[in-house]
Amino acid sequence: MHQAISPEILRAHERLSEQTELFINQGGHIESVPSGVSGLSSGKPKVVWSNSHTAKPMHKR
């Protein structure tokens, strides 16, 4: 299954990759990234699932 990625997310990923590469090239290093840390804007709500279940196919082929 392929999920489309929004242009906003692609730009943010490219910018983060560029900033990370510049940081590493200037002698920096990353020790750790804590669990739960996200690059998402804090102004946007995260999706919270009300219940967990396995998705069922809409139709069989």
C-alpha cells in the first residue's frame, strides 16, 4: 500500500536533512533522540485513535 506524502512534509524532511548534514559536516554529532520527539509543529494536533483494530479490506479482488 502506498500513502501519499504532502508537499509540506516533503519540504520539512528536506530541510531537516540539509540542517542535519550541515551540523554533522561542521563537526557536530547526535548522541540520541528521545522517544516521542517529533518534528511536527506543536500548533497542529496529532491524530489520536479512539480504539485500536485491524483495518478490514473494503472489497476483495
